[in-house]
Amino acid sequence: MEAYLVAIAIIAAIYVLLTLGLTLQYGLTGLVNFGHVGFFAIGAYASALISMQGMPLVVSFVCAAAIAALAAYPIGLVALRLRDDYFAVVTLGFSETVRLAITSEKWLTNGVQGIPGVPKAFAGMGIGMAGAVATLAAIALACGVAALMLRRITRSPFGRVIEAIRDNEDALRALGKDPARFKIQVLALGSALAGVAGAFYAHYITYLSPDQFIPLVTFYVWMAMIMGGVGRVSGAVVGALLLMLFLEGTRFLRDVAPDLISAVDMASVRLGAVGLALVLFTLFRPQGLMGDYTRR
Amino acid sequence: MTLSVRNIGKSFGGFRALDDVSLEMPADGLLGIIGPNGAGKSTLFSVMSGFMAADAGGVSLHGRPLDRLGAAARARAGMVRTFQVPREFHHLTVRENLMAAAPGQTGENLLGVFLSPRRVRTEEAAIRVEAEATMDFLRLAPVADTPAGRLSGGQKKLLELGRALMAKPRLILLDEPFAGVNPVLIGQIMDRVATLNARGIGFLVIEHDLEALSRLVPRLVVMDRGRVLATGAPDVVLADPAVREAYLGGAVA
């Protein structure tokens, strides 16, 4: 049971990191990024491949963040000229392109067969619980640092400008500030967080394949953000934990009513539960658990 | 030291919104633009400020051509516009709206936020003082901590002006500053514009309220159907039969 809880906590923390990235991009800046999972995938594969060349994990993690951020740069240059809705479509297309590239470039990624045997984080601590707990501690620390960083940003002049972008981009341009310059930084930093989340994922699951990086992951992150409260750093944390509660909690439905739900139906039941939660949230608490950006 | 608009043309499909529009004014002057709806006044502002590309002609400020610059760069060059329908940052407070407009902030760079926190704090304090002064000047102090989205129409107009001032312009393009504003506030805005102009900031003002505008500016440009119809002192221009025909529909004999 403890092992199961630690495992869930690790996955939840990975979602917290992803949600923090999206909170910066959408919640604070208004960038409709439907391709978050693409940067998660880039981080995961980058860290896995680099560490399998014998590099220490510290190096591979830094590379994962940097490569994911760099990948955001060209898409930023191209896509930020587009209107919001087109930007959403382009980012969705980008993440699917990443997945197809992973599927096709077998020389690098081993295609659909995937990469087994990614080095486990804290493998030196033996095969028991110690390694998993250490991983959890590390990722919790990463979440903490990321949350503090975001809080610092929201209280800075930079945070003021990106919120201004969300409210009215043209007004900002009229005052002599280029929204694109800020959006690219936001896109890169949010993607770096997704990249780090990917690295944690890779070195925890230890097996990577393209079907782990489908758009559904992006939408889980969106759900977490919406449930927690758009534009709130605390909302990102609470929302991701809540998402995990729904995803994992539905598992226990079978314990309660084993005859009602077959194992095959489980996946659909989970999705249905999350969907229902989202509908209820939009109906009864549209601002999310922690309130949204119309806070004042 | 002049603002010079030369032979601007702009068409939307077959419709000529601006047809060979030229005007010139001292950059620290006061010039009004009037004309019936659809005369091309706001389009002229959009082209001048870089929000729309001109089909022909050009704009220069102090002899420096602005045509290759984007909207943000034109504002940094010293020409800042406001919008006919106020575009406040509605979730930000009035104070934050003003502070966001201050140019050249170290803290607007992510590296600056994390690497030079002390410098950012010092700058913030200075910008805050400036924002307070601007709010006092425009009598926005009582709503300093109100989200801008909750202001009245007139207050939003004042905020537009305040934000433009915080950007440290040499010249402000005011698009209908009196529209939807109550008469008391109109007097207040006029008074502030006159004071600022005396301090050396130029204004180009689009306005429908002829009576108010005539009291504010020494010179008027009349536009009709994308063209400049007449230019001159308000009483002279308004007595022009062609202007009366276009603007007042010939109703006043």
C-alpha cells in the first residue's frame, strides 16, 4: 500500500510540474497551449537518451529543460504571430508532430518499440522503497522551487506585463512593449518545466514509448488547471492533486462494485469521472477551487 | 520638431478609407481632427501608430520616418496612441495599469527578476511614485486599487490618458477622449490636456464634441470620406460652407 501511495504521489507531482508550466502560459499570459505534452515528451526522451550515453542524471535533467525550452523558441517565433485559436491548433499539431517523429525516428528513439531500461533515479539506494521515496522528495522539491519561482514572477513587473498581455495585447503594443518578446520567454519557461517533468517521468517509469505522449495528457493538465483555479499558483498544485484523486480514485470503484464495472470498462469510467468533475466544476465553481485570476 | 503625415492612402477592398491624407503639426502642438462617422479619422490613427499598414504615404516624427517600425517601436519613438473604446488591462488595478506602462523596466526581463532583485525593487519604488503622481493629476487616486474593468467609461478614458503619460511620450494621439464622458469629467480632461501641452507634450485629438474641441485646440483638420477637407482655426474652419455641408449635412444655413 505504501508503495502504491508513493507511486501515485510521484505521478501527481509530475502533473503538478506540468500544471505549473501551463499556469504560467495560459493562466497568467493567456497563451492557449494545446501541445504541452510535446514538451513533456521532448524532456523525457532527451533526458533518457542523454543519461543512457553515460551522462549523470543532473546533466540529463538540465539538458531536458534546456532542449524543451529551445524547442519552444521556434514554435514561438512562428506561432505567436497567429491569433489565439490558430495558436492553439498549431501547438496541438506540434505535439502530435513530436509524437510522430518519436514513432518514426527509430535510429534515435527505437520507434513504437520504445526505450526500455532508462536509468532509474536514485538507483544507488537499492530496489526497495528508499529509491522511490527519494525520487518523490526530489520531485516535490522541484515542484516547490517551480511554485516559488512562479510566485516571484507573478509579483514582478514581468508578471504585470504578462497579465496585461492576457487582458489586452494591443493596448500593450500601443504603450511601446512587444508582446511577442514576453510570450516567447513564457513559452520557453513553461516548456522547460514540462521538460523537467518529462525527465522525472522517464527516470521513474524507466520505459518510454510514443503512446505515453498522446494529447490526452495535455488535456489532463488543462483539467487540473481548471479545477484548481486558472492563473493561481496554488490552484495548479491543488488541481493536479485533485486530478490524480479522480484518476486513481476511480480504481477503487471496482472494489465497491466489482460486478458493475469490468476491468475493460475502467479506462472509460476514469475518463467519464474526470469529465463529470469538470462539468460540475464549470457549473458550480467556475473559478476553480482556489479562485481564478479575477481575484481582486 | 514636427509630426508630418504625407499622402497616406489606405483601402479596404474597393473602399478608400484614406485618400491622400497629409497633415503637419509641431510635435508639441495641439491639433484637432473632426469629421463625420466614416471619415477615416480612426483609420488614420491606426495607420499612424502602426496598427495598420498604409498602402501609400508615410509618417515621420522629428524628421525620422516611422514607416518601417511596428506599433510598439513607434510608441517607443515617442508617439503613443489611445483607443476610442478604452482598452484597459481589466484585471489589473488602476495603479498596476499605470505601472505596467512605464518604459525600460529591468523587472520586465525574466533574468532581471531573478538576478537583480534589488535594482528591480528600486525601480518599482520610483515607478510607483510616478504612478501616484499621475493618479493625483488625473484624480484617479480614489480608485487606485480598483480593477480597471470596474471603472466608469469616463474614468477609463482618464486611465487611457494616464497610461499614455506613463509611457513618456512626446506626442499623444487621443481618440475621442470625451465620448461617453460626463460634462464634469470632460472639463477635467480638457484642463489636464491643456496643462500637459503647456509642459511640452503634443496632442492630436479626434473628437466629435465640436464645442469642447474648439475650446481646446487652436487648429482643426476636417476630414470627410477619407480626405482632408479643410484646415485652420476652429471658427474659420467651421464657417466654411463645404465643412458645414459635410459635417452638419447642410442643416445649418
